[in-house]
Amino acid sequence: MGVENHMQVFFDARSVNEKLARMLVAAFMMGMNPTLDELEDVKTAVSEAVTNAIIHGYQDEEQQVELVCDKEGRQLVVTVEDHGIGIENVEEAMQPFYTSKPNLERSGMGFSFMEAFMDKIEVVSRPGEGTKVVMWKYIPGKGDGEQ
């Protein structure tokens, strides 16, 4: 099954836009008729991915974050991408409690939260080129919910 609905948004890498990203994804999901728990899970994962892009990817430089949502049947695919500094060692960065910003009192749990709240995540990064986080969540729905 192909993409049935697609959204692509670029926004400034400012912490205030983390809330915008959460609301955009929530609005996009409404046609899938998610439960409140499913909605909160996805919003939390998106918050973590966007915050990582802003704080770690761009290190507070004003750049753009790209948010893409695709609906494929009952599957939601959310992609958050930056073109910042990238991650030297993705496997290490995905370990619980790892943070590149201990001075900011970051918990190092961003990727762990994404993994806990989504069905699958994939992180692709190249130093000096940026990071792309792709997250999948199956939304069984309660009825058609199509618009």
C-alpha cells in the first residue's frame, strides 16, 4: 500500500516550535482515529526528536527542521530531519543516558523515549551533514475515521 496522505513542514529550529511540531502531528493523525494514549505516545516521540534536532543537531543555531508525516493504511510514519552537525556514533548516541550536552542537564533518554513510544525507529546520521529520525507507529483505529 502506498502513501495515502502526506505532510511536509519546515520550521525554525527554536524550542518554541517543538509544541508546533506536536500539534501538527496530532492534527495529521486525527484522520486515523487514534486513542488518547496513541496520540500522546506519538507527540512525546516527536517532541524528543525535534528537541534533539534543535539542541544537538544545530546547537542552538537558527536553522530549519523538517517534519514529514505519511499515512500508509493504518501505519503512521513520522520523519524529523536536520542538516546540523550530525552524530559521530549513532549506536552510542542511542544508549540510555548518553548525552552530548551534560552541561545542559540533558537526561540522555531521548532515543529511549522514542523507542518506547513508537513501534520502530531508525536513525541515519553523517557528521557534518545532519540527522534523520524515522519513526513508525501502527494505529489500529476504532472504525473508519477516514475523511
